[in-house]
Amino acid sequence: MKKVFFVLLVLSVLSFSVFATTNIVIVGSTTVLPIAQQWAQAYMKLNPNVNISVVGNGSGNGIKALLDGVADIADSSRWMSDSEIKYAISKGFFPFPVVVSYDAIAPVVNANNPVRNLSLDQLKQIYEGKITNWSQVGGPDMSIVVVTRDNSSGTFEVWAEKVMRGGLVKPGALTVASNAEVVRAIAGNKKAIGYVGLGYLESSPNISEVAISGMKADIKAARSGSYPLARALFMITRGIPSGEVAQFVNFGLSPVGQKIVSEVGFVPIYEVK
Amino acid sequence: MKSKIDLLILISGWISVAIIVAITFFLFYNWFPLFKTTNPIEFFFGTLWYPTAVPPFYGILPLLDATLWISTLAILITFPSAFVLAVFMTHVVPKRMQYILKVFLEIFSSMPSVILGLIGLSIVAPYFQNTLNMDTGQNILNAALMLSLITIPMPTSMMEDFINAFPPEQKEGAEALGANKFETLTKVILPGLKGPFASIAMLSLGRIFGETMIVLMVAGNAAIFPTSIFQPARVLSATIASEMGETPVDTPHFYALFGIGAVLFILTFLINVVGEIVRIKYERQMMKE
């Protein structure tokens, strides 16, 4: 009898909590993942009756989940493609993108390498394998070791779009799986060149940023669009957000949310203290 | 009661068979749609792996080539080292020491491979770069070394078991004829264990083939046709691991990754079949003699 009572109690508590909570499902880009995770944690602390689940499996999968009705919010590190927008409209809703932060990436070399300035064109040729020695770009006479990111990462997408512009990264480039691994590879190899997100520039004393034609990556230039390797990060909803989803996005865009953005290494959409 | 247990075992046995068949089916089922957009010849013999370029290239030949390089080098390091270790344990050290070594080996073989990957990345790679002045320490040699370290305990332990379990009457017979320990080992024990050793080699190769984490971390993942062991290389398994997470479902890239999985499956399957054939052949030979 006691057991039956206990089971009933548990069931009633469970059912109560199921009725009381609102679920928000966020799926998409692994670049936006840390922002979405931190926002979700902070938001759930403020609103205990909301349950937010965050999954990072790439922008394409996130948008697909949104369009198929599996997700409430799609994280995306890129603008939607024509076919995705058409598919959404054929399903009877208009996708609503919100810029949640900016992301800037910067080329880096080992701190012992005196090269501190390269043009976009030189970067492209280095990555294509046309420039193979540092002396060709004003450095010491040693071969260039090119470090790149796995080709399905968001950071690689920016690099491919803004630097390679249709060119192919040479097959001999070392390919690593995260920003932190790029930093490790560059910090330990004086011949290496790589690229990392803005938040990782300070993570090791053994790496140095390379300016692009004299321009260094900084927050203002990333926000205004004048820095060449910057992009906007989106959260996309099904139609104009309403209810709990709108509350969540608003929280993210508030000074508290934007402070979180800068804490996880991205550029907030406006100045926060 | 007994029949119930029998039934339970029967059911669980069939379920596991069904699951394996289902996994195999799933691999191929997700691979074949690739050929709607990509020519099979381009997939198997294409020399470029650029799955996200426009237009994409899905050639797995460089990945296959790299897998061969790294596995060959790793087995060339693993097998002799394991053999020497096994002989050392059975013929050189005293019985009690042998037991302690064996325990150590078994602990070592259960070490997570990510730890060896980290050692390769943070100790071996900088050493290669700074002291030996290689372009990069993330290369075939480093990967093969780390792979060997994680693989060696398994074949060593198996070889040691086989040498210990060698029929004592043959060993004692040889010794009675005046052979010393070394002669007994090389003239009697080794020829008798050719079969088991061949299948141990195949088992080790199977393990090396499928090991992902170490190669992903240490080999440098450049999809080229290497010409020396000091160059980076990208193998089949590491490609799946690094790209699957963010690949949109039901795209040619997704299918191509499943294709790599299927190729890996076929290769490991073949290695195991060859290993088994070799073992059976030698066993038959032994029976005849």
C-alpha cells in the first residue's frame, strides 16, 4: 500500500511539473552553442518553470530542425540559403532571424615569427599553397606550415568565404578540430600560421595576431563590418517570436545577455559594461 | 526452468545478431544515395577530399592511402616490440616478475586512447618540431608511435599466453636433445606458434585500423598522398570523427561519410577473415603433423 502511495505521489509531482513547464528547443551551429548554453542557464535560473534544451550540430541541421517543426529556435552562423527560405514559405511561415552577436576571426602566427601583417591576397595564396616560404612575405627563410579547421566548422566557413573566395585550401594543411587546438599547434610551431576566433587571441603568450593589410581585429571594426573577417551570428525563429521564445530572445539581447556574449568570447551587438 | 534460460539466451543471441545486421544495413543504406550525385569511380579513386567546396570533391583515395601508411608503420613497430616483450617476459624475468609485468600490461591496455593522443600532441610533437626540426610534429611517425603504444599490450599478452601454454612435452623433448633455451625458442616453439602469431598480427592490425582518437589528434589530418613518414596524413576513421558532428543530414557529404564508414567496415571485416583463414590453415597443418 505504501508503495502504491509513493508511486502515485511521484507520478503526481511529475505530471504537475510537466504541465507547469514550457519547453524551448534550440538546435544548430556549434559556433553559437556557447552563447545559447549560457543564455539558457541564466534564463532557467530566473524562470524555473522554463526548460530549455540546447543542441549543437551545425547551422544546416539547426535550420532543418526549425523548418521541420522539431526546434523552436535555430542557431545559425550564416544567412539562410534560398532553398531554405523557399522551403519555409512553402510550409506556411516566414523565418525570422535575429542577430545575437558578432564573431570575428583573426590570422595568428607563432610569437617568434616576425611577420605581423599580411594582405587578404597573401593569406589566400599561403592557404592555397602558392606561397610556401615565410621569406616570400617578408619573414625569415623557413617553410610555412598551414593550419586550418575541419571543413564543417563555422570558423572554416568564414575563412573559406572571406579569404579563400572559391580557392581550395591546399590538401597538405594540418587540420584540427577546435580553436584551442589551433592555438596549441601555432604556439608550439614557429613555422605555423592559423586562424582563431577573437576570444582566443589572448589565450597563449606564444601566439601573435597578424593584421590584415594593417587592420587588427577589434570589437568596433567587427561590429561596423569594416573588419574583413567578421560575421553576424543568428538565432532564427518560426515567424515573429511570441510567448516564452520572445522572452528568451529578449533576455539574450538585454545587457545581461550581451554581457554573457562578451564573456564567452564573442562581440556583443552593442557596448556593454 | 532450464528451458526458460535456454530461451532467454537464444533470444538475446538472435537480438545481437539482428542488431549487427541492422547496423551493416544502415551503413550501406546511408551510403548508396551518394551515387545519385557522385560517380563511384570518383568516390573510390578521386584524389581530392573537399566535401564542402563548391563543387565538392568526395575522393577517398588519399584517406585510404594514409590509412595504409599509418597502419603499416604501426604494425611494423607493434609486432616486433610485442614479440620481444613476450619473450622477455617468458624467458628472461623470474616467474613473479612476469606476473607483475602482466598486470601492468593489462592496466596499460585499458588506458583511454585520448591520453596517448594528448601525450603525442603535447610531448612528442613539440620534440619533433623543436629538436628534430621537422615542419610539423603531427605526422605519420608520431601517430604510428602512439598507436603502437596503445596496441602493444594486447598482442604481447596473447603471445605470452601462447608461449606459456606451449605443450611441455615438446619443449622438454627439445631440451632433452641438448637444445638450450634460445634454441628451443627459435627451433621448436616459434615454428609451432606460426598460426596463432599470424592471427595475433591480424587482430592487432584490426585494432590499429579502427583506432580513431589518437590519429585524429596526432596525425595532422591533411588529405594528401604522403611521400615520407614525416608528413601529416588523414585517415578514414578520423575523417568521420571530425566532420560528422556538423554535417547536415541527408546531404551528399553525409552519405560520403557513411560511405567511409562502410569502406572501413569492409576492410576490417576482410582483415579479420584473413586472420581467421590463416589461423585455421595452420591449425589443420598442425593436426596433420
